[in-house]
Amino acid sequence: MFDIHRVELDWGGRPLVLESGKIARQADGAVVATYGETTVLATVVSAKEPKEGIDFLPLTCNYQEKFYAAGRIPGGYFKREGRPTERETLVSRLIDRPVRPLFAPGYRCDTQVIATVLSHDLENDPDIVAMVASSAALTLCGAPFMGPLGAARVGFINNEYVLNPQLDEMPDSQLDLVVAGTADAVLMVESEARELPEEVMLGAVMFGHRHFQPVIDAIIQLAEKAAKEPRELTVADDVALERRLAELVEGDLRSAYAIASKQDRHVAVDAAKAKVMSQLAAPGGGEAPRDALQVAGAFKALEAKIVRHNILDSGRRIDGRDLQTVRPILCEVGVLPRAHGSALFTRGETQALVIATLGTGEDEQFVDALQGTYKETFLLHYNFPPFSVGETGRLGSPGRREVGHGKLAWRAIHPMLPQHHEFPYTIRVVSEITESNGSSSMATVCGTSLALMDAGVPLRRPTAGIAMGLILEGERFSVLSDILGDEDHLGDMDFKVAGTDKGVTALQMDIKVAGITEEIMRVALGQAREGRLHILQEMAKAITSARAELGAHAPRIEVISIPVDKIREVIGSGGKVIREIVEKTGAKIDISDDGTVKIASANGESIKAAMNWIKSITSEPEVNQVYDGTVVKVVDFGAFVNFFGSKDGLVHISQLAPRRVQKVTDVVKEGDKVKVKLLGFDDRGKVRLSMKVVDQVTGEDLEAKQKAADAERGPEAAAGE
């Protein structure tokens, strides 16, 4: 009944199995990949006819995690998987980015890749398995896919590269790098690192490339057994159209790309395109009208040719810079009066307004994942409104691009944050891109570093990022520092490097061609380091390290520890006690299972009051110590004072003042703030307090002061008196 094909290999000390022909047989390509006990089903369906009216490949890649894969039921009211999580979106991008450039140019058929996690052993991350399964399914489906590609995760533990480290090994790794590519070249890199040198990063990329070659071989073996017949694709070059375009607008385009200003340049390019479309693609233009998409494609090719060859031939770029110069940078901090921390980072025509907000344990994000529910204390959100590029558009929830750019900046900053027990705040950063012309994600990295330091977050070191580009024509290539939007659009590579003056913290690479070599990556990394150091110097003109004090409007957090067996008493029945503390002091309180208590408020007095209240529940007052108190009741023989959280004691009329007191109300009344010393407890366990031995202004213990003075004078002086 089933014509099942199976390939198995040992990969990194664990079995990898690729199987086709048993599940999802109506898809154009379907592969079940199992690594250890993590299993992913990848399917591909590609329409038989091209989609009309488009000049791009309509490819969609979807990665989805099913909670049953780990034997879990989803949280939430509906108890089923909902909209894609951030992780699912990021892994979908990991699949899409290396796959897209491997389709044959001119292929326009609607294509969908779906990778579904069916089983997760909580040891092997499903993302790599999904990338391998998707590559295999695409290789089998018959579409003009110039693969297969391989993928691997690389760790760096004890100064050694580790292939596909297991999940419990990752906390010990200085590197989390995912690399994908073909047998000949690297196509995609995504990583987070703990300030590693460029040579270590390059070595990790090449280590991963070498070690996924057996996977590529296994996919080829499977394809030899199970691949469908390849589809025919004919894309004819129209030499006559290319020649006519050059006659019409080559001079106009060369003039346009000599304009440094993005907006003015785009106006000139749009005018040249309108001229072409009116003469070649519209009735009455003087020539037989051609297909509009074909004319637009040829126009774009002419643009690319002019820009690319000008850079290769002259070493000069669209805005007149050489290959390595970074655009002018302006950095400002403290730009928003009520924000806990804020920064405005401007680099050329790219600008990010970044705001940092400090929160408490109540603000931690709960993430429901296959591995279980965990808390996230660092959030970074990236917004790209249409006005940033001078356009109109709809505003809505963030798309894949916004999620991906935000996560890249998160990875760049995350290794530089203090440990949570050292700085017990929840940190949220929002990057509002207010202008964009090249690498707003790297502007976000720089702006985030500035805003966090402005907020008083003790970053280990300032962090900056830079985007590199590539022009590759045969054996000739040029690497461009700090690329413009047009250079990204018309170039062959988007290579982003973030880090400190000590090393790299994040590296992301996307390639639009069939891959790049180790030599090109080495040049790009070296050039990126020089650019990054320059940007850090410019950032240092605004701020060099975290402010010594938190902002005036930021919450203060104090951390104390209480016995675990006292947690129940602090919380109270149904949370009654802790609610009362919060309501009366105004402080936020978070209690962990280990007895760690975080008390937060922008008001120091609120923190002090809440702390004293909690201490009064979990501990006993000490004899001979001075405490702040409040008179809660006045009687003929003295005053009852609340002095240790919820504890009260009696100040007898004889202990109210150094003189003889006729009436208690001559000295105190209800509500008065006083300072008292705990004298001890009477034979019935009642608390005895004194006001007369305490300076009511300074809180000094007068009795102890007198004893100290007597001791200093010696026994003879005391006896003489």
C-alpha cells in the first residue's frame, strides 16, 4: 500500500532518519525527519500554474509546534494552539531565508512549506530538524529548487565547537549559532554570542557548514529514490527590451543614482520608470505595448547593473561614500522626560527612538512553550511605521519582519545584561523607527544600549551594530559598510554584526545569491569590526556607562529573604495579608517559592513601610533596638504604639518623657509619629516600650549614649560623681 523510502545516518552522535511516502502523500513533497526522538513533518505544495500579475516568488514557510509533541496541553481558556508564537514566527523565518534564493529565477508558482513538530524529546531542538525536513521535502517536490540545503546548530563549550548541542547543554555554551547552506556555500546565519572574537564566529560558521554535508548527501540519496520529475521552467531573456531600456533611461538612472538624498533620488528613479512604462508598456506610447511586469523587471535589472558596476568599478557608492565609511551619527539620551530611559539614535537617514521601561515581577512575561512555561524578564519590541519611509500603510500587529528585527536586537543586547538577581527588574525596550534608509535593526541595537544606560541598567559594556552589504559579480566583489536601503535592495547580501569593543554578541546573514565563501565572510567580519568600533566611539559622546541612579520615575526594588515556612503568613488566607500590605503601603510585592521577596515602589517610604511590615510578620523585634512607631491608642496610664509592622507595645506614662508627666495627652495623641526603644517584655509577655530614652528628633538611644560616655570617662570619674 505504501511505497516508503527511508534514509538514516549518524549525525552528531544521534540518529537522523528521513522518511517519505507514508504520511501526507497528496502533497507535492512530504518528509518526516526524526532526530533522536524529535520528529517533524515537512510538506510542500507548489501550484501548477504561475500566479498572474506578480514579479516575485509567492513563497510561504510556516513552522508550527503542537503541544501534544511534548505531552502537554496548551494553556489559556481555549486549550488549543492559537496564533503563531514569537518562536514559531522566528523559526518560519529561519526556514524561509535560506530556501528562497534557491528557487530558479522567474519561478512564480504559489508555494507553501509547512513544518509541524509531531514529537519533541526535550533534548534536540526541533528548529534544525524542521529546516532539514523542509529542505528534503522541497528537493522531492519537483519544483525548480536548486538544493538541497543543510542546516546545523553550533555551540561553543569549553573553547570547543559542539555540533547540535542538546537543550540542557545550551546554558553552558558561549554561542548559539544556526547556519544553513548548500554543498558549496553558506546561505544563512543567525546567532547569539557572549562577546566572541570574529575568528571564533567565522570558525563556527565553517564548522557548521562542514558538518551538515552528510545531511545534504542523505537528502540526495532520498531524492534518488523518491523525487518527482522536475518541472520545466523557461524564462527567456529579451535582449531587445534590455537594449531599448538602456537607450531610453540609462542616462536618467545614472544621474538619479548620483543624488545622495534618498527622497530626491527616489523621485528621479520614479520619473525614469514612469517614462519607460508610458513608452513601452502603455497603449499609445509610440511602440507596441509590452507586458508591464516584464518591462518593470527589466527596469529593475538595469538599476541593479548601474549601481553594482559603479561600485565595483569606482569604489564609490550611491551617496558618494567609499566602501568603509559609516554615515554621520548623532546620539542623544534622556530625550523623553517621563520615560525611565530614552535615546534617539540617528545614522544618516536612519533613526530609532528607543524607550526603556523598568518593571517588577508583575511585569514578567509568561511564555507557554513545548519545554514548559517560563518567565521572560527582558522584552524588546520593534515597530516600523509606514511614515518612517515616507509612505502610507495600515497599522496593526507586528509582522514577521518586525518580530525578526526585534529578536535580532534582543540577541545582541541580551548577553550584556546583568544577572537578574543582581538587577531584579523586568526590562522592556521599545524601538520606534522614525526614519529608515538602511539597517533599522542595527540602529535599534545602538539605541537600546543608550536607552538602557540612560535608565541606569548596568550593562557590562555598550553594544553597537552595523549592517554590511555585498556586490558580487563573478570573481569580483566589494563589501560595503553601513548599507543604504537601495544597496540592500540591489545587492547580494545583508550581513549584520553587533557587539562590543571586546567581541561579537549577534551575527545575522542573509544571501540573495547561491552562497558566499569563507574569504568574503572574513572580509565582511573584519570590516564590520572597524565600523562597530567607530559607532561605539560616537555613542560614547552621549553616554559611556549606566547612570549611577535610576530615573526619578522608575520603581525602586529592594530584595529581602524570609524563611520559607513564613511565606504562608505573609500572604495570608486567600492573600488577605499581602493585599493589605500593598493597599496601605502602595508598594508592589513579589514573593518567590524560595523565600525571596521583591518590594518595589517609586517611593522609598513605601518600600520601607512594606519591608518593616513583612519583617514584623516573619521575625521578632530585638530588645534595646530603636524603632519608628505610631501612637494608635491613648489611655490614662500610657500610650499604645504600633512599632514593628503589626506589633503594638505600651509606653507607660513614666516612660513618655524625661520629666514627670501629669496627663498622657500632654505628650502624645493618637496618630503621632514617635520613636521608641524596646525595653523588653513583662511577666505576661506584653511589650514594654520607652520614649524618654530616645531622642525624638534624631532617633538616638540616649541611654546607650550615656553608658558609652561613662565607659569612656572610666570607673573613677563615674565614682567621683
